[in-house]
Amino acid sequence: MTDDFPEMPDFDPKRTRRSVRRGLARTTSSVLTVLLALALVATHGSALVQQRGDRERRMMDVLGTAFKLYNPAYQVTVGACCETTPVSMSFEVGASPTRAIGGFWPGGGDTYRITQDFFGRVSGHLPLGHTANTRLSLALFGMGGSLAPKEQVRKVLGRLPERLNTLAAVEFAAPLDEAGLIGFLKEARTCPDKVVYERRTGSLPIVWGDTFWSPPLAEGEEDTFGERACGEQLADFRAWVGLLREHDDANLRSFDLSLARLRKAAGDGLAYGYVDQLSSVAELRKLIEDPRVRTIRLADVTFDLDRP
């Protein structure tokens, strides 16, 4: 009986090495494909988890608005949402120092990124805030303090050309409710960008602006923003505070805020002053004589070189 097995070929080292290389290449390729697929699934899955429901919109509403409250001496614009990684979501904000309106618009300003981690907590160092130290932020710091008595303000205003436009923090002798504020602004013929809803001497108070946040319009509802009276912004402030939940408090504290302070300020609805970008020196000279005004702190003036 004879064996039917073919003869074994002679051992060829070159062919063996080529076979081993092909096997390793196939194995490596398969492993890399699997790893890439897992990475894509993890990234896409993480993005889906982080973007679930209205999480993106809420991050913009809460953190974007909190950043504006954190920087009342700046004009802040919030960019589009969101850049998502497997472990975080972020968006950009632009901020430039608030200046007096009229004459010229100075350049400047920077772009910053606000980031929250996978678990919804603000991460990284937040820019600006109480460290900004612009003249307006220092003026807001001083509200409620003993600086800038009326006589001193009169002397400063008396040295300036009356047609100069100004940026000033106007402080009331006693806080005004919404109706009182609207009536005061109507008499003063000014329409401030921001209203101070807290007296917190030595720190930045809670300041709310017309462009900070407004509730989304319902289907078919018309925007009535242009029909509002000057100073009629308390409803938006209260609506935004109403969005906040207990778990937001940790993030708010990153912006030097707290739920308790915000809820009290919104509930009280009292205006302690406002930021005025529209009044001239001549108008402030009249305003400082109003008994309802405790003091005025100048933060900026601007001059139109083209005026005769």
C-alpha cells in the first residue's frame, strides 16, 4: 500500500517570510479597522449622548448668558453651538470692552471658548470676569460705596466739554421698582443697555442687558422687542432665572454667580442703577441734580474729531 500524500516542498525562507508579512499585514489591518470603527462609534455615540434632547440649546442659554452676567463691562456675542469631542462640548464667545457711544468705535476685543465636560460641568479657566478691571467694571464695583460724591462728580463734569458722549454707571439713592425705573428713564430721556439689579459693593453686581437672553417665540408669535419701553427687561431676566435648576448652581459659581443671588435679584425686581452709554456731559450735569440719583461714576468719554 503506497501513501497518497504529495511530497513536501523544500523549505523556502523567502516565501515563508513573505507569508508571515502578509499575515501580519492582514491582522494589523483588521485590528486597525476595528479600532477605527470603535473610535468612530465612541465619538459619535459620545456626541449623541452630549447632544441629547435640548442639551446644546440649554448649554448656550445657561452658560452663554452666565458669561454675559460675568462680564457686565463687556459687549459679549455668543457664537454658534457646538464643537463636540468625546469628552466635552464648547462654543466661542467674543468680548470687547464697553465704550461710550458716538464719535468713533474703537477696535479691540478677543474670542474665548466656553467648555463643559461630558458630565455637564464647566471646565478650564474662565476669562475676564472680576479680573477684567476696566473702568466700567471698577465703577460697578463701587456701587453702594462712599466714592464719587455728587460735588466731586459736578467738578469732573464741569471740566469736560458738554457735547462729549459718555459711558457712566448711574446709581440710585434708593432702588426703583420696574415702574419707577421706566418712569425715571422716560424723564431722563435715556435708554440704558444694562440695568443693575443688585448692590454688592466691592464685587461685580448682577447686571442684566436687553441683549442677554429672551424666551424663544412660540409658533406664530410676533417679536415685540422694539415696542418695549426703556428699562422694560425684568420679564426676560425672570424668565431666564426660571430656566435654572439646582444642578446649575455649581456651574453658576464658576461665573461668580449663585442660584440664591439670582433668584433674589429677579424676585425683588429692584433696579439699583444702570449703565448709560447714551448721555452727553450736558445731560449728566442735569441728571446729577436729580434727588433720586445718588452718584454717577464716569467710565469713558468719546469725542468726534469731525465736529466743528
